[in-house]
Amino acid sequence: MTDLHPALLVATAFIAILAARPVVASEERSVTSRDVTGVVELFTSQGCSSCPTADKLLTRLSEDSRLVALAYHVDYWDYIGWQDTHGSRENTERQRAYAKALGKGGIYTPQMVVNGRRGAIGSREDDIRKALAETSLQPSPALLTLSVDGKRLRVGVENGSGGPGSTTVLMLVTFTETTETPVERGENKGLTLIDSHAVRDWRILGMGSDKPMETEIPLAALKPDPATKIGCAAILQSVTEGGQPGPILAAAAIEF
């Protein structure tokens, strides 16, 4: 209070509280990739009768602070009568790119891709946890930092090149924390599906580099509806010579 104009020293407590509000709103929260050991990417659909079991597994995995768990809802099940409320062609294309990178001929749901290195049936928890243990992201020389204040998201990267001869990209994934969807048609007709960490959007922010880099994004561009709780995940991922997604090197996620 010593820096305030003397006249303000006699202000009411109500005014003092109002003056303090911007400070609270601008408090910054940060997370890093330092303790994140794995990324699980579930390719799923609300129109697939085999997917709810995998969706529930992803929900359990998302509760582990050491994991970044993401659900990419695909669109190729929409033809049987129910259009997935989270589905997109872009999510399907990411799964197709993984199929090429992993040497698989086709795509299916539910599929879980672990750390960009292994594919597994999305409901087989033992296989997924084994893959997580065998492909852990730690230790990693790369460091990602996500920071959120009242106005913006900051994404920072250190040691992001992946080493000599490697090509890496920094990806930002935006997801909704939880949704409930009553399904009226298709294989899951009559069920109310609870979807965790459904991907809303994903984009490439830039190439990885040995030089530190930082990107700022206005929260309004990521979160049009202030009432909806969302999250963002930053993923540093290698890229194959053919341009497909390769092993993930580091990841971090924050919800707001």
C-alpha cells in the first residue's frame, strides 16, 4: 500500500477488494514436461460399440498426472447413423498418418497410440501400460513449459531439436475436459457417453530447434466459451522422412 496515492489510503474495504481483483485474475499457472512419462492418443468414435470401454480407460489414464491423455474422435463411423459430436476429418488423417508410420495397413477403433511408438487395441489396458513402461519419455533433454494467466497461453520449448539428423515439430492440442452425449442412433443408441479429453483442435506451432522458443496465444482464440473447461497439450514430436508422426519426445498439458 506504500505506493498508493495518499487519498486512496482512506478508501473503503470494498474498493480495496475491487482493486485486488485484477491481480488475482492475472495469476499465472505453469506446468512442465519434466515429470510426464507418456502420451496416450485414443482414436475412438461415439458410433462404435467397442469404444465405450476404451473411453473409460482413457478417463482413468487421464487422472494420472504423469500422462497426457487425448481422445481423437474420427469421422469414418458416422455413416451408420450417428455423427460423432467430436469427430473430424483431421483426427482421422492423424490416425492414417500413424498407420503409415507404424507400418499398419488399415485403421480401426478403438486404437491407442502410445508415445507415438506403439499401437494397441484401445481397451487392452495391460498392453497399453506395458507400452508406456517400455517407451517412457523420461529422461528427456527436451523441456516444454505451458503457462496460463488471465489473457494468454504461453508455450515454451528448450532443447527441441531431437538431436543431429532429426526433424521435430511442436504441436498444440486443445481438448474439452469432459462431455456427456446421449446417443440417439447407431450402434450405441440409447447410451449416454461420457467423453474425456476429446480433441477440439490440433495445430503445428513450429519446428523444433536447439534455440529456446516461446509462443503466445490469446485465450479467447482457444476458448470461445468461458464457461467450458478446456485444456491444452503441447507435444514435441519427431517426424519421419515421409512426413508422418514419429516418436514423441516430450509433452505437457494444462487445464483452465
